[in-house]
Amino acid sequence: MNILSIESSCDEMAAAIVTDMNVVKTSIVSSQIDLHKKYGGVVPELAGRHHLELVNNVVQSALDEAGMKFHDIDLFAGTRGPGLAAALLVGSTAAKSYAFALGKDFVGVNHHEAHILSVLLEHENVQFPFVSLLVSGGHTMIVIVDAPGKYRIVGATIDDAAGEAYDKVARLLGLGYPGGPLIDNLAENGNPKAFNFPRPMKDEPTKMSFSGLKTAVKYAVRDNPDASVEDICASFQAAVIDSLISKTKSTLDLLNSEELKATAISIGGGVAANSNLRSRIEDLAKEYSIRALVPDKSMCTDNAVMIAVAGKIHYDLRGPDSIGTGIDPGWKISDL
Ligand code: KG4
Ligand code: ZN
């Protein structure tokens, strides 16, 4: 089965063609980072308008790269939510229109589910339940994956997402956008103990919070004008990652206390490209003697391959969606 998928929930317009869930024929990601850079974050209306200009070309390029024609496609998948309404509308409407015009099936995919299930592409024989840490610019949550399509959100941030904190701290340090990769690189040459930034919500096993941390960095910068930016980045990163790891650990303990025993820990979302987080997750998996499902960095940030993988699983479980299915900007995976 050839699946053509379109992702446009935020500032990336992406299209991919995947055969049978595991053969990636092509994956195109057109980033709008330069467009939004001057605003220090994504401007929804701009993203939507730009997606509209790009969508047909990105889809055509995917077909050309794969050496395929529209009639070779069996299933069209588009991100239905969650995300920015103006952005979601473009990719999802395009996927439905292609399906309708060609008389093919359509599936609307949940963006978070796609991040979670993307690990199934690269890792064989994944067993359930596993714990998934989903960390991105728009979302930070810990999910127990009981089976494909069955998710329990056990922990989430009560304010900023982890990636959002990276982006805001980078902005206040005058580093640029997106902040994650810039801070990640600078942190490599800094001392993570130079500043003792708070580990928020220490007594809460799974709740997270990152907005106070951002404020702590702001005051540290104000009060220590000569501090090295590398030390600030390393200390900030240590606080974010300590928090993510300790909440993931509590979730593993929770699951083990239910006598279900987690089989693996997976990570997904843009922050999962972070080098420190990736190695800490590997260490945590070793500590619990379970698998670490760490995707390739290109699969962590938004892409359409993950939409095709989740679309195929969704299609096999529940069949196609109606062409009348609308977008759902607040769609929760616990409501699937
Ligand atoms: O999943 P994604 O591409 O888009 C959203 O759905 O948000 O994630 C983008 C986020 C940004 O906040 C970016 O700063 C962060 O992921 N990010 C990172 C790294 N690479 C991207 N954060 C920390 N370390 C990285 N290496
Ligand atoms: Zn994402």
C-alpha cells in the first residue's frame, strides 16, 4: 500500500510517500524557520498562508522524487490535529481533496500519536505497554502506550512546553530561533553545575512546569552580566532534562506498580533531538533493563513520514475517515 502523507500542524510543510509502513520512498520537509525567525516564534496566520503557497509543490516534489504518479497512491493521510488551525487546514484539506478527486481513501491523523508511533518504523518487535516521553515546542507529556490507539496521558506540563522554554531562553540570551539546537550545542562546552536552577514541581511525580525556570534564567542573566553563555545554557539544559527524566522514572515506577511492567521507553518530538536527553534516556532504559526506542533525529522534529506510519495503523484499526472529517486543533490522544 502506497501512502502519501501531509503534515502541516505548525511551521513545517512536509510530504512523504511510505509503502506498507516501513519503506520510506521519499520525505520532504519545507521549514519556515527563516520566515518566523524575526518574530522569535511561529506566527499562525503567516504559517497558514505560506503552507497554502507550498502544499501542491511539496506534494508534487514527493511524487517526482519517488518516481510515482498520483494514481500510484492508495491512501492519503493528513494531520487533523492538534496544532494551529490555519496551518492544519491546509495540509488536511489538500489530503482530502486529492483523495476525493482520485476516488481513494483518506485518514486524518493525530500529530501526537504520529510522534509516538514513529518509533515503530525504526524498531522491530516493539512490545506494549511502553512509556513515551513526548517533548516538543507545543507539547510536553508522558504517555503510557497500552496498544496502538490506546493512550493514557499520565503527566504533562502545567504551563510552557519544554521546547517553548528552550526557545524563550534562547531569545532572552539573544541566540536566535529555534532555541533548542543552539542551546544544545552551547551547553556542550558549559558547566551544568554553574547555576543551580530550580527543578520545578519536585514533589509531583508526573506534573511538569517550565515557565518558572525561564524566569530563573532571566534573573541569573540580569544578576550575572559576565556569566558565560555556555554555563547558563548547560545549567538550564540540566534543569530541563533532570525534570523530564525524573518524571519519566516516576511513570515507569507507576506502571511497574500496576504489575504491567513497561517494555520500553520511547522519546519523540523536537526536543527528543537533544543529545543530552537521548543519552539520559538510554541510561534510564539500562537502569530498568528495558529497551530505549530513540528515533533518528530527522524523525524527532515534525515530518510527514510519522503521519504515514500512524495513518496506516489507524487505517488498519478503524478504516478510512469520511472526506467530511474536519480539523481538530485541540485533539487529545486520550480521546482517540
Ligand atoms: O516537534 P517540533 O519540530 O515542532 C513542534 O511540534 O513543536 O519541535 C520543535 C521544538 C522547538 O521548540 C525546538 O527548539 C526544539 O523542538 N528542539 C530542541 C532541539 N532540536 C529542536 N530542543 C532541545 N534540543 C534540541 N537539540
Ligand atoms: Zn511535533
